[in-house]
Amino acid sequence: MTVQIAIAGVSGRMGRALIEAVAADANCVLHAAIDRPASPLLGVDPGAAWGVTSSVRVTDLPADALRGAQVLIDFTRPEASLNYLDACVNAGVPLVIGTTGFDDQGKANIAVAARHIPVVFAPNMSVGVNLLMKLAEIAAQVLEDGYDIEIIEAHHRHKIDAPSGTALGLGQAVAGAIGRDLAKCAVFGREGVTGERDPQTIGFATVRGGDIVGDHTLLFAGVGERVELTHKASSRATFAQGALRAAKWLQGRAPGLYDMRDVLNLK
Ligand code: NAP
């Protein structure tokens, strides 16, 4: 079965990764490419600049683009995503949202739209990271007593926030699995005379440098052994691959709000 895929934000970094991923996937067809009004790409073949040619031309008219599409994949900005959300509801087209940074109202709008169309909404579409979250919960339940829990993450020199959202998500997954409140037990960095480690804490350490796409290690340090769960992203292709997996999974799905754990059957 091939899936007719529309992509929003094709001028963006993720938009490009998605164009390439669709072109490389025998089960996906690029149906339409959407960019913002006044984009220099309007009317252009979206992948031509990097050798992925198609008969599709970039448009700023979502309603036109969605006609005949089986799913829209959107990695843009919240205000743009909410417009595409409305267009998908009107057209009855399933939606994959990878955009991050929605406020509560935006999230509420997505939940309302998901009563009418199926939506996968996930801040991290990497298959490996979502599996890591599940493994983290299992490990935490087994290693709750006698093991110190630390989360170490590394990202490129341009990242402006710390720790990463994924590191915090890992912390939430671990804390939730063993009944701790992350807001109370998280320790972000250590310096000077810190005293002995409190076994109830979950520590975070951050590394920044070079072009590291994103490494996360969850460490359980016990007496006589350590368990480390590590994920390393080497390119944005991992997020595009996850988005395509979500797009295929949505086919024939009932309206509802889903995340990558649903897609990967990890719930
Ligand atoms: P980017 O390179 O800045 O691309 C953003 C795209 O959205 C561009 O095509 C941009 O067009 C378009 N856009 C921005 N504002 C718009 C508007 N008002 N109307 C229509 N189009 C608009 O960003 P990126 O790195 O691709 O990331 C995009 C989003 O995906 C971010 O929210 C990022 O956090 C998220 N993300 C999520 C995952 C995940 O796994 N869920 C992974 C990576 C990134 P212009 O260039 O013309 O402004």
C-alpha cells in the first residue's frame, strides 16, 4: 500500500528531511508540498535543489494541497500548525504534528480537532527515543532501590536550552514509573561541596559541543554494577523516519489524539 503524503514547511530543515525520506520510501508518494505565503519556493519542485525531483510544485494553499492526500506531515511553527490543523479537519485528512512549542490553548485546539480526524502529536518522533522511554520505565521499576539514577545528555554548541526536552522527558518517565515527583527530586548540575548523594534524587548532567545531534544516557549506578541505556541521534533523518511511520500507521485509524507510543505499540 502506498500513502499519498502532503508535507508542510518544505523550506525548513525537517521539511527537507521529510522530502528526502518520502523519496527514499517505496511505500510513500509525495502528493503535495506546502510552504508559507511569499516563500521563494512557491511553484518550485521542492526536492529539486538537492536532487530529489518530483512532479509536485510547492503551494501556499493547504486546501488545494490536501485534496486527494492521505495524510499531512507538519513540522513548522505552532501558529502555522494550527492553520494546517483547521485545513485537515475541513478536508478530513489525518495529521502528523512534529512541531513543538504549543501553548495550552494550542494543545487544546489539537485535542478538539482530534475528535474529527486522527492526529499523531509527538515532540520527539525518533523511534529509538520513544523505545528508550519505555525501557527507562521498565529499568526504573526493577532498579528503584539501591541504584542511583542519572541522566546525561550531549548536544551541539548551538543549542540554547538545557537540559534537553528529551532528557526531561526521560526524567519524567523514570520518576513516574517509581512514584517520585521530578520537580522535587531533580538535581541539575553539581558544584563545590555538595554533600553525599541523596538516593531519592535524579541527577542531570549536560554536555555541549561541536555538531552533536543529540545523545542521551540513562545511568543506574548500583554497588558492583552499572546499567546504562543510551540513544544517539546522528541526523534529522531519524525524526523524518518516525514521522513516516506515524503517517502509515494513521491510515484507516479512527479519529483520536495519538502519540508515538501508540504508533510503536508501547503502551
Ligand atoms: P525550521 O528549519 O525553522 O523550519 C520551519 C518551517 O516552518 C519553515 O519551512 C518555515 O518557513 C515554516 N514556517 C514558520 N513559520 C510559519 C508560518 N507562520 N506559516 C507557515 N510556515 C511557517 O525548523 P525545523 O528545524 O525544521 O523544525 C520545525 C519544528 O519541528 C520545530 O517546532 C521543531 O522544534 C520541531 N521538531 C520536532 C521534532 C520531533 O521529533 N517532533 C524533531 C525536529 C524538530 P520559513 O522558512 O519561510 O519561515
